[in-house]
Amino acid sequence: MAKVNVSPFDAADYIETPEDVALFLEAAFDEAAEDNDPGYIAHALGVVARSKGMSKIAEQTGRSREQLYRSLSAEGNPTLATIMEVLRSLGVRLAVRPLEPAK
């Protein structure tokens, strides 16, 4: 059998447009709400930040790259201020909507 070379999937490689950013984060926020897992949001923000360049995001938010990598990991716990600054630098904003009624 022939050897197959594969590389790990990284969603950051596929997030290009502001619409991609919004759709990816919307799905992440929905998943985090369903699973009650705020770490999922931090991780998703980290994926998107990497897609745009962590150094660029760090410069725009006034935070260090290292701080952002730590905060925006699955184990991270970013402050609301950090989340808002990162979202702004990504060209999106946080919005809320009512929960859908149970079926």
C-alpha cells in the first residue's frame, strides 16, 4: 500500500473574509452555548486571530502575542475587554439573540 502524507487540519487556513470570520465565530458561540464551554469561544477566537496574524491582532489590541496566545487557547480565560478588542480588530462585533424555544 502506498504511503499517504497528510497534514493536520487547521481551520485558520480557510478563514479569509469577514463573512468567514462571522460564520466561524457564530458557530463557535452556538457550540459553546450548547455545551456550556466558554473555552470553546476562547479557542475559536484564537483560531481566527491566527488566520489574520496574531502579531497584527496583538498590535491592534495593545496586547502581546504571548498574552493573546495564552488567553485565546482552549484553556484560556480572556477578559470581556480582551474579547471585545479582538473582535473589533477582526472586523466583527458581539451580538446576542434570544434562545430558541425548546421543542
